[in-house]
Amino acid sequence: MPFNSQDAARSRFRVQPVIQGEYRISDQPDVVFSTILGSCVSVGLFDPVAGIGGLNHYLLPDAGEGGRSDVKYGAMAIELLINELLKAGASRTRLRAKLCGGANIISALGNIGARNAEFGRDFMRREGFPIVAEDLGGVNARRLQFQPTTGNAKVFSVPAAQNQSIAAKERAPHKPKKPDVTLF
């Protein structure tokens, strides 16, 4: 079943939000993950043979020196997503990646968007996951819809007038989820 954003709007699909510091996986063909990204990045990973995939939404590339284990950081967000996909039956050798976000929408945030984007690319290369598509960088926020079972994605540009409110949400305090997975 091909993914069409108009179908999602007509409720043919069950749209599930993925907010900052979260990740979700699904093997249900009628599920579409949706998120809004400014300087944050989402990594969509999917196994096209097993028909399972997932999406995360991270705020910062890493915690720096003495880093914390928090899903708002790229390394933790990606590791947890990979672990959940493998536990659910995905094959590491078949996982494919799509990356989105990393805009530099507010100069006061510095180059955090570019750093987030580069972190995602580097992580995928280091782990050997092919990046089959990306929509990274720029100066405007995006809305992403990702169908996890097929990896189909649709990206919508958010009007520049909304960039300020998206940036404010990205700077808001984050309440992390406690992971119950041992990282390897």
C-alpha cells in the first residue's frame, strides 16, 4: 500500500506523533509517524523485508564530556531505536535510514542544526546503515510523516513565520523517558 500524505489526512492511516526525546517503532502498515523538526533531527530506520521500522526525534548530538544517558541526545535516541527494532524482528543487515531536520532556524541557537545533522550521518556511516534519503539543513522547520513498514516519507516545509515558535519548543525543558534497554 503506497503512502500518500493526503490519505493520512483522511485517516486512512493512524498518525502517531513522535515528540522531542521520543522514539517509536511499528510493524503495522496503517501507521504513520509524524513529527515537526527545527534544529532537531529524526532518524527513520526500516527493514523493508520484515516490514518494520521506527522513528526518533533527538534535540542534541551528544552530551559532551561526561555525557548523560538521555533520549534527547542522538547517540541514545538512535541506539534505543536500533535495539527496539532488533528485538521486534528487524535484521541489522537490512536496516535502511532516512534522516530529516537539522535546520539552522534561529541564529541564537548557533549551528546546532548542522551539528545534529552531521551526527546522524556519521552515526549511520559508522554503524554501516545505508542512508537512502535525507532532507537536512536549511533555515526552515519541517513536518515529517514516516511510514515505518515501508520507509516511505513525506516532508513538508513549515512557513518561516512559525520557526520562532518551533525553536522555542526545542529550547523548552525536556522530560526524559527512562530506557529499559542495555546498550551495546
